[in-house]
Amino acid sequence: MKSMHNIKFVQNRIQEIGSALFYSLSDAVLKFPTTIVNTLKVDEFGNIWFFVHRPEQQLTEFDWEFPAQMQFYRKGKSYFLQIAGKACIVNDPEEVNSLQGLPEDTRQKAISDMVLIKLKIGVVQYHEYCESQSKLNLWQKIYNWLFAAAPSGSFTLQPSHA
């Protein structure tokens, strides 16, 4: 895999896919469940912002910072991303209100029913499928997914932190 330092490229790819599978890698007993999330934005500092459903437990019982991973995949796209980093719970209403582009009803719902999470990108693994991969039948794709090496066009991004 080659190394890359272009956050704009990653921002565009994440925005094109839009949703991801988010899961906490925390060793804590109480942690956020694996869930599908919609990204709100990816800022120039390498942070991915998104909401998760507010758990029934008190938010104060959770670790405020924890390792996490996101997998961005969309059917029909010729690439996918796996991102690992440090997630932080953002519980300050002012920070929720500072997010641009959110309708007012979404802001109110976010404060009461959702939890804002900010994931600081640590490592991005970007994978592109080769052209011949799209012509394979289902069993060949499953075999390649389980046993083959990474698809062509893979690289790792470790953003320089500003």
C-alpha cells in the first residue's frame, strides 16, 4: 500500500458515499453499539461529524473519548474506505448549534434524541476495485472477498494534524 496525505480526496469520497458502519473499539463495559450513521461533514482538520441515537443509559457513564472505526461502502461505487481514529462525544449544545447546514428541527432533535460524535481520522485505508472485479459472478466475488488480497488501488492515509 502507498501512503497519501490528501484530506480533500478523502472528504470527497466520504461525502459521495454519505453513510458508514460505525463501531466502538473501546474495552469499556458500556459502549455505543455498532450502527449505521450518516455523516454530517468532514472538516479540514480531519474530523468526521455524525449523530448516533442517544443510549438509554446516562451519557456520563460512557467514555468521552474512545477508539472507533468506520467503514464506508456503497453498492455501485468502485471504492470503499475503512477509517480508524479517536471518537469523542460532543455534548455541548453550542457546538451542536455551530454545525452549519443543519435545519432547526434537526438541531432540536439532536440535542434531545441524538448524540453528536466527532471522529478524528487516524488512518484511512482506501480501496478501489479493479475493472475485472465488476465482471465476476457472485461466488467469485465472495471468494475474493474472503480469501484474496486487498483490491487494487489500496493506500493508507495518515493525515498531518493541524
